[in-house]
Amino acid sequence: MTPVIDLQNSMVLLGRFPALTDLTMLASKGEIIIVKGPNGAGKSTLLRLCAGLLPMKQGTGSVLGFDLTTERMSVRPHVGLLGHKTGLYADLTVEENMGFWAQISNASSADKRSAMDLLGLKGRLESVCVRNLSEGQRRRVSLATLVVQRPSIWLLDEPHAALDKEGKELVDSLIIEASKAGATVLIASHEIDKVGLNQKRIIEIAGGSVVSDTGESHGKENNVT
């Protein structure tokens, strides 16, 4: 099966700093992959590379068949990135933000309402401006925009941040359902014990490179040196 993410000896520079160096990894359709490592290891940079937001300095890479050196702009409509920034418009209400993302994703009004209901956003929060929401509530709105987008690849950077126990469990259930529907999910986290997913592959990054990988689909330990 052709991998949906194929990175070979990839290097990404942030300014002059090599945030990723000689990184190689493959990801298949429907996989749930946790990318672990300390702060500054390159986890967020990897997600942004896969989202088509950063260029490669060296190496080769493709996401969903799009060449990251020549077609990375084409990747963006097919992936959903939940980063440290919410991707929301602070001056718009929850309803208006959801309407915007539903429109650009060609989602129906019913899909929008379903996503809002799933994330607990219907009712009193609908007419509240995003700037007036708590951090956890903003996180829920961002997650709802991913649900309504239905991306082929979910790129989640510390998705449990600012969420209570119920919210964390909801995130995990969303990830499982997305995977069952065929989406590939990459989760950057340095606290993997808080990610309540049983069927997952773990990749460890240090210094911008993969140092260990529990395997693609065979589940065997495969240390990369």
C-alpha cells in the first residue's frame, strides 16, 4: 500500500537552525501515530511540514501523493492541523467560525451542527465571540472545525492541552473514529501516558531525527540509529 506520508532524509530549517535533520518516516492510511520527544525535538516542525506549511531544505517527501518540494500548497486542503494557535477568528462567534470552516470545506449545515453538538458547543456558547472563551472552550471549537473539515490527515499538537478529563476522553474518541474512517492521525506529545489510545504507533524524535519507531503496521519494535 502506498504510504500517505513518505519522508526520506528530510531537513527543515527554521531560519538557519536545522529543526529536522535527516528525518525518515512512513505513515499508512488509518494509522494513529504518536510523535514523542522533549521540547525542541522537532515534533511541531514535523507536523507543519506534513501540513505543507514549511519547505524542505534537503531530502524528499510526499503527503497524499503530493510532492512536498513542488506541490506543498496542494497538501493544505486535505489536512487538518491543530496547533498551539487555534486557527479561529477572535472577533467572530463560535457559530460564525464554524460556518466559515463548513463553507470552505463544502460541509452541510447539518454537518456543522453535528460537529458543534459533538463538542458541546450548541446552546449558550454559539453566540459567544471566540475572544471571550476560555482556553479549553477555544480548544473545543478548534476540534469541531477539524470534525467538520473531515481531513484525510489529522495533525494534532498536544491535543489534550487545556482540556478537562471529559474533554481528553472526547479527543481520544474522535481520534479513534477518524482512524476507523480511514484518516491518518499524527499526535505530537511529550506526555504519551496521557493519550488514552491502545492501538497506536510511537515514534520518538530527538535532535530533529527519528531515534526509535515501534513499527508501521506489523507492531514490531524497530529502533532507528
